Amino acid sequence: MANRAYLLVVNDRNVTSVRNPRREILAEGINEIPVFWASLFVSADRQVDVYQGESGLRKIMNWCVKSATAKERIRALREPIADLLDKRSQELWKQWIRLIDGVKAKLLKTNAAEVWALDPKGYRAYGSTLLRAFSKPSVSTMRSAVERNGLEYIEGRIVWGDIEETLCKLAGSDHIRRLPWLNSKLDWFYNTPPEEGEPRTIFDEIFDAMSPDDRLEDAVRKARAMLRPHGFTKGPTK
């Protein structure tokens, strides 16, 4: 079972659990804190919360900030961060800013107790790596943050492998409310062409190989044949 971090939209900074998840959980991270979440916070926003654990009370660091302050920060970061991203990641960054602009609650806060539990000793350094990508935007700091969440960053561009996984590592996954970048067809992603020189993946090769005239079974067979040399050997045979 995955360990999750939650981005909360609340009116009380002491909240560690929510009563109305649909209203109070904006997004979640799966086994990590999504990179873009750090754009809302600075190191001074750290606060220690107390949780009840199996062996007693635990003190765990979260981030908490007034939503108005967070909105000012990401607006100021709009262009500096966009300059460090490829076209598809830039579009995701725009959607992230629009999502935060729509927050009505007084506070934005993380609840990262489950992620803390994965690596208590390394948790603070992990958070600092994410924060630096936005407090000191550069190719180097963005690379460190992106790579810390298991993605590749080459020549100022994020390498898009599994699309939904990359979206979640950068901006977050749905909890209950649906996030705009995870719409069912991902039309915005496919309508944003990769820029010239963007690192290509096997998924790009598969898209190029497909034809609108392919029957579904032929397209599946073609994709499986292209994926097999890359270690994708499991899945339905019919």
C-alpha cells in the first residue's frame, strides 16, 4: 500500500486530519511530495505537527502558508520556472497555477506524515531539495528536485516516460476531486507537441508508429512488439 502526502486547503493551521476530504484535500502525492507543491512554500513555512503513531506521539514537519501568500509566490515564479521546463511541463505548470489561484480556503498545508515514515532521517533534506528549486530557480536546482522524485531532467527538459506517473510526480494525483491535468483523455497533453530537441522516449516512438487506419488489435500488437525489448513483458495476450 502506498504512502501518501496530502495538500490540504484548510482554515486551521493545526489540522492534521480532515473531516471533509472532498473539500479539504486538494491533491495527493504517492510515496513522495510532488515537485510543484514546493512552489507554494519557503523554509520559514515549516511547522511541526504531532501525530499519534504505533509507538506513541510523533513530531513531523509539514509546510503551512496563507493561501494569499502562496498565490503571490507562484505568480512571481510563473516565468522563472517556465523557463526551466519543456513545453508540456510548462502547460502543466500553467494548470497548477490556475488550480492554486482558485483556492478559497485561508491556508495551504501539507500532511506528509506517511511520506516522512518512508525515510525519517532523509525527510528534511528531501524537502529542502524541493524548496530550492523555487527559492533559487536554476537548471541545477530544478534537476535535483525532479530527479529526487525519480524523473529524468536532461538539457533543461523533463523526460516524459509514463505520462500519468510524470504528471503525478510533478503536480500530484487525484484524491477525491478531479485534477485538471488528469482528465480522462489527456487532450491538453497530446495537443501540446514536444519541442524540437526534447528527449524522446519509447512512448513517442509508439505514437509515431500508429496510424488512424490501424485496427485496435493491430495497434495493440504493434505496441507490445515495440515495448517488449524495453522489459514490458506482462499484460493481456488477447
